[in-house]
Amino acid sequence: MKTELLPVPLSALEHYAYCPRQAGLILLEEGYEDDANTVRGTLLHQRVHEPDEETRPGIRTLRALPVWHQQLGLNGVCDVVEILADDTVIPVEHKSGAYHPGGPADVQLVAQAMCLEERFKTTISTGYIYSAADRRRHPVPIDAEARARVIDVATAVRAVLHQTTLPAAAADKRCRGCSMNALCMPRLLADQRRYQRALSERFTPLSESDWDD
């Protein structure tokens, strides 16, 4: 009997690719904190997150399209999907910040493309990340290496979902730009002696005399 894979949200792939602990905080503890960047991203996505369809000569545009990949156990929503007159399918992921080639956003986009291939019974060779920072579309190749990366990250996310403990804190330059810095406490957790001292000070065992009181 085939075991059904634990579903992995497409958004979790980007979170994990950026920082495994960030993904763990969101998936295991349902923790999330907004900052200026995340609020800006939410405002940017207001339009593309409303299900809609627009048809112009030679192109049909779908917004907030639900997608899934049964075999890989992936599911989520595509910001924008363009279908050209020749049936070419193009996913376009919108991001508020600057685009970094090969970064975490690429993983999410490629995963979207793989889901769209299953839904539309097609092959997708290129997708785009739209960066609001420079108002440009950046092409992302949907090649064998990118597909393998999606599978590897999905496997890693699924391992986090099966755990009861969070991944270790990164405590590097990524933390400065992370909205979840306060929840994560990377500097404290990276210094285990400091962490154990803070933990003992916060949770001091009661003595027998304390119980008597």
C-alpha cells in the first residue's frame, strides 16, 4: 500500500530555502511576525491574490490560481499564470523586494511550474519573478537542476513537519532582514552557554520551602 505524502505548501519551500528555522517556526508553531517588508509584500499581493481571469489578444491571465502536484505532495497558489495563444504556460511570481538569481524565490517559482505542468499536461521551460523593487520580470529557467532542488527542499520541509523540535538558528546575515528575528532569537540560541544561563534564570526550580509557602 502506497503511503500518501504529507502535503507541503509551496510557500514553505521558499521559507525553508531562505532559512530552515524560519520554516519551522511557521509550520510547527504557526509563528509569524510582520515588518515593513512583509507588509509591503502583502499590499503588493492584494491584487494578485484575488482570483481573477483576464483575456487579451493572444494571452489569458489567471490570478490566484490554486495548484498541486499529487506525486510530489505539493500544493499552493500561483500569483499569476499566463497562457499564450500557442498554449504556452508561464508562471509569474510577484515579490516586493529585489530579485536574487538562484535565491529562495526561484524554488517556489519552479515548484509552481511543476504543479502547472501536471494541471495543464504541458512542459514549462521558463517562469518569471516580478520584482516590485525594480519593476522588472526576471526569467528563471525551469531546468533539471532547478527541479531537483525543489524535490530536495520539499523532502527537507517534510522532515521538519515530522519533527517536534525546531531547526537550529542560523545566526548570520540573513537574520538582520528576517521579520521573525524576535521569535527566533538567533543570537541567543547560537550562544548555547548564554541560552542555558537565560533559561535557568527564567525557569528556576522551586525549593521545598517555596512549595510550603
